[in-house]
Amino acid sequence: MTFQDHGAHFITATGHNGVEGAPALYFRRAFDTGNDLRRATLRITAVGVFEAHLNGTVIGDEVLAPGWTSYRNRLIVSTHDVTDLLVPGENALGVIVGEGWALGRLGWEGKRNHYSDQAGVYFELALETADGTEYIVSDTTSRANIGGLRANSIYDGEDYDATLESHGWDAPGFDDAAWGSVEVLDWPMESLAEPIAEPIRRTEELTPVAVLTTPAGRSVLDFGQNVSGRVRFTVEGQRGSTIELRHAEVMTNGEMDYETIRGAKATDRYTLSGRGPETWEPRFTFHGFRYVDVEGWPGDLKAADIVAVVTHTDMERIGWFETSNPLLNQLHSNAVWSMRDNFVGVPTDCPQRDERLGWTGDLNAFGPTAAFLYDVRGVLGSWLTDLAIEQKLSGNVPWVVPDVLSTPSSPTALWSDVAVSLPWTLYREYGDEDILRASYESMTSFIRQVAGLLDENGLWSKGFQYGDWLDPDAPMDNPAGGKTDRHLVAAAYLCKSTREMAQTAKVLGYTSDADEFTALAEKVRDAFRHEYVAPSGRVVNETVTGYALAITFNILTPEEKAHAGKQLAGMVAKAGYRISTGFAGTPLVTDALSSTGHLDEAYMLLLETGCPSFLYPVTMGATTIWERWDSIRPDGSVNPSGMTSLNHYALGAVVDWMHRTIGGLTADAPGYKSMRIAPHIGGDLTHATLRHNTSHGEVCVAWKLEDNRVILNVSIPAATTAIVDLPLHPDNTTVHIEAGDHQWDYERIVAEQQSYSMDTPLGVLAGTPEVWRRVSAVFAEHLPGIPIDGTAPEAAAMSLNTIVEFIPGASQALIDDLTAAVTPEGANA
């Protein structure tokens, strides 16, 4: 958008140089108003992050403004009605500007000043009277100084010395004669833009659940939840004494462990003025933390003294989910918290260490979950706008947005194709075609770019790929080195993104483009099938991720899909229902199982608690989603790989399956104009409730099991319809419903209890996933490293007794545990 020129400029302090550790800049502009003021509107932004004051009062409730965008292309301007803060006569506008993302260190390479080497501010205060409008603007008549806010850094924290603050600097009557002059800062005025996203705000406060004294004698606050934000405290003490706060996600051996914050100092310091009770909260930083080490506190530290202030983009919550299983509820809560903690202006990978970048792959994996939990049209619409701008400038979709990497990005599956898949996800969730229209040029540019990279067989077979990132079997020093061929992953994801591109063109009525992309989608699907799929439906590479991709991306025929589902179920069982997928496969594996008739296996994979699994971090006390499946190892130590964030949402993408399969809600038409409600009941669950605020209103699905009955309650909003598949109904009944409240209560199908023994063939045991899971667990405990395969040809004739006979000196404990595993009495003992 073009802003009218009323004489405002970006200004900075004369001689200012944004070196590391430089104090924040204080700007001040005094002015007079008359008695006839009708309205006052402030428009303001900064190169850096700012806090604006008027007559001694902080303006608005946003923090870390203007957030983080592709600054030189799009710098967000905040607008505030400040009429009630003005008084007749003298007034004073003050602004503090810190380094923020524009000047501060970004990325693990330690580089800073990515956008500027000087901080600056731009403001325009419009004073409307009966005679017209007067503008008070940022120009060289303003004054600048430094004050109590010294070093300030997104990664490293904030240092505030209250003894150096000039009290009243932001109020009328203050003498600023000793302040310095300002000069114009060269900054592209065309970058000024209206906000698309909601502001970053303080959204919640948490009190400590414990005040700990560590074995080393340190005072540590435990807030009980891993959050993004900072702390606020009120204290009274001696002038010049300093309180130091160091933040961390985890404690090991009773002490603070800073491994997961890597090179970020994450330390705030406050030097007391000694003028009585003092309340302080950092302005220009945020941390990812659960624990805070407090040093220098005067007197006894009490839980009531300090609160954690949760800080993130103020999105509207629209999705909720709860079940009878406390571990699943915690897993869902962890995904919600990781999303909150990582949506601080941009959707980042982590909020705690020296990274916090807008990685495209993380968001692409988590996108459907994010769009269900919160209304993300604002924050992700803003992010996609920056993506399209930077894509156009560089020729590639950046791996991180905004892009501050020194390594140029290249077209990469799951990462770069977020340009296509995320707009399509948002359109399906919210039903707004303008989402697709706004991203269409970006979407088509990416697809056509990759089309030009295909080999003679139509495969995306060359170039760098992240593959199934963070496969648990990948070498610790090579997260991209997973089991699944990287170019198989790329070819599969291209099948998905080309199909989404063709559908997008059809929705928008671009007929020739739709024909082009439909043909391309068919070409890459045929190429994948020719290269990677056997006529039987086996997928080369024989990995869980490979099968999950081929099944869920509709690459296989129905017959092939059924066979692939059996192969996948066998592989999942053979792994003991432990996770064997990374970023590419994890969002899809439960879908691949349940869509091919292996719901029991999907539930067992979801409910497994051993390492690695979805619930293992929950059993280890996680309150957010981890970056690695074993970021904390079973012995309680931190994984030493250097990539061990405890607050990464990507691997929480399974929550989308939980919403659609356990909760049972799927949009049949974009925006839930029509929907399918089909809960699939399994595992140990006895009830589940899902609520979702759609574009048309709230949908609620709640089911419970009572003895041998199913009770299902469904509520859908006006102007919508739904097809309801009644779960566990003896007649497999499907019902069409209109808006309103509906209830069904009926006797459910109860599976006949099968009887097994030590003489039952392995192939039969393997056909009952829960029994096979127990058998596999016994072998893993007593005979680690010895494989047991219920799908092998010999399994049809071999029993557990047969196996025991071939084990020299088989212990009675092994025999007892196997017997318990195959008998209901033993399993329930």
C-alpha cells in the first residue's frame, strides 16, 4: 500500500551504530494541542522493535512490534487511536527502539544486521480538528538518547539498569536539552505496509508450580509448562543490585540444562533503582523456557513474586479435542502449546535457541493441524505474502521465510512446495478462494520450476532434498540420512502438489492451467509408479514412510493400495509399533494404516509409549512437542546432537489424524459447507469430544461407550449439511443430517473374543495386532536383536512353543511372559 507523504521520515540517533550490545534508542517529540481535538491517530513502525509511549502511557497492547517480515519489502505499520491519551496544551510522544530481528543476531551462524546496521523509527500522528488535520511526524526536530534499556537481543536477552532511566522522559514538561539530535535513516518508504496478521501480544500468565533449590544451591522457578515469552516480577531492594534470570527448557540431575538453547544466552538482567517496589518485564526479547534460574534476588524468592508472560501472535482458537486417555490429551495439549510458542510473528521451528526461523518444511507438515486449532489466515497469510515476494526476487521458494540463510535455497520437496500445499490447506479449511488467488502466481511458479527439473522419465530425481528429515534411524550427524530414498520422497510429494495445483486452477476457473497441471500430475504419478511401485503394490525401499506416501497421496490403484496397506501394517508391527518416520512420513502413517483397513495398528502406533513413539515424550514429562523423538533419552539425559529442541511442532502433525479419525470430522466441501462425521473408535478409548469453529459456526462431535452401547452427539451450524457414519453400528448405518443437534444411542458391535495359546501359529497371532504387540514386546525384552516376523511364510506353521524349543535354555520367565501375552487372563493381570 502507498502511504501519503506528510513529511515523516525514518530517523535514527546521530552517530548511532547498531553494534552488538548497543543500548536501545529513546526518541522523544513534544508538541501542543488545542481544546478542539476530535480525533488523534498514530501510525508507527520501526527498523528494530519498538514500544511507543504517549504522555507517560504505553500505547496499545502489542509487543515486539512490528513483528518480523521481509522488512525491506514489507515493514508493518501499526495504527492506534490515541485520542484519549492527549491533553490540551503540551504533550509528549516517546518511542523506545531495540535491535530486534532487523539488527540482531539471526541464525546459528552468528550473523547480525541482516536488514540494517542502524535502528530507526517512523511515526505520523494525525490530529484532527474542526479546521483540518495537523501531522506530528518523525523528522529531525525529534530528539534521541539512551536510557535504562541497555543490551537487548532476541536470542540473548535484555539488560535493564533502572538507575540510568530518565524518569518522565515520555511525559510533558521533561527537559530534553541534553538529548542528542537525530538524522534521517535511509529506508525504502515503499516497504511500508498495513498489517495482515494479528499483533504479537501477551496472551496468558503462569505462576510457578514450584520454587526449587538445586543441589548446587541455585534458586530455580518451575512454571510447569514450556512456553515462549518472558517473566515479570515486582521486587524491592538496594539500589544498584542486579537480578539475573537465565532461562532453560529442561533440568537434568537437578540442575538447569542449557543444551537445548545452544548458542542463545537467554539471560535477562535487571539493576534496581532502590526507589521502593519495582515492577519489570523485558520489552524486546522472548525466550522458550519452562525453568528460570534466579540469581541476586533480595530475600526469599517466592512463587508469588514472578509470573511467566506467554507471548505470541494473538490468533483466535477455533479447535478443541479431548479423549478418555490422559496421555493422548497431553499429546494434543503439547501440539497446541508448541504451535502457540512458535507463532511469534512468523511460524518458527523453535522459540528457545539461536535459530527461531520460519522453516517451510516444519509448517508444511503441521499446516492442517495449525489451521484446525487456530484461525491462521492472518499470520500465515502474512507469511505467504513474504514467501511470494522473496520467491520472486530469488527465483526459489526459500527454505526459511523471511530468508536470512547464507546458503541459497533450492527447490526441495516438503519444504519448497509449502508454496502450493499451504494455500490449498487454508482454502480447504476456511473456504475462501481469495487465499488461492493471492498465492496463485507463487504456486504456479514453483510447480513450473520443478516441472523443468524433471528427468527424461518424469521423475524429480536430482538435486538436494531433505528427504524424511529426522527419521529416528538417521545418523545423529546427518538428519537427512534416513531410510527412505530422498528422491522417492520428492517424487511422491510432487504427485501431491501437482494434484493440488490442478485443483486450484479448476477452483479459480483457469481452464488452460488446469489442463496443464492435470497432465503434469498424471505424468509424475505414472513416473513414480513406473520407478517405485511393483505390480503387486509393494513400494521399493520398503520403508514405512515410502508406503505412507504412496498410500495417502493416491498414487496406487485400489488393489495395490490394499496390498501396500498389508505390507505397511506388517512393517509397523515388526517395529513393535515404535516410530520409524521423520518429517515426511509422520503426518501420514496413521492415515495410511486406517485408510487401508488397519485401524487397530494405527491406534497401537499412536498409543505406544516406548522410545521412539508419539507418547514417549509425554511419559517423560514433555509439555510441548520435541524436535527429535529422543530429545530426552530414557535415562533423562539430553540428546547431544545439537538439534534437541523441546519445542518443535512438526512431529505433532499426527494431531490432524486425531481430529479427523478419533474426533471424526472432515470437510467434504471447503470451509465445512458440507462435512463427513465418521469417528473411528479404537484403542482403549471410551469417549472423545471435538469442537471446531468453522466459517459457518461451531461443529461439535462427542461420542462415548457405555457398556455395549454407543452414544453419539453431533451438532452442526446453520446452512451446513453432514453425512454421519455411525461408529460400531451393527448395520454400518450412514445418515444424512441438516443443521441442528442430533443424537444416536444404539447397541454396538462387540468383537468375539478369540482364544490363543502357545501353540497358535505366529501368522494367526500376527492377525490380531494387540496380541502381536504384546508378543513382540516380550521378545524385545528377553531376546533383543532376535527378529520375529508374523508375516513370513514359515509363520503359518510355526508357533511360540516351536520357537521356544529352538532357544537353548529358554528361561521360565520368557515362557511365562509369552503365555501371558497370548491369553486374556495373562494380558489383564
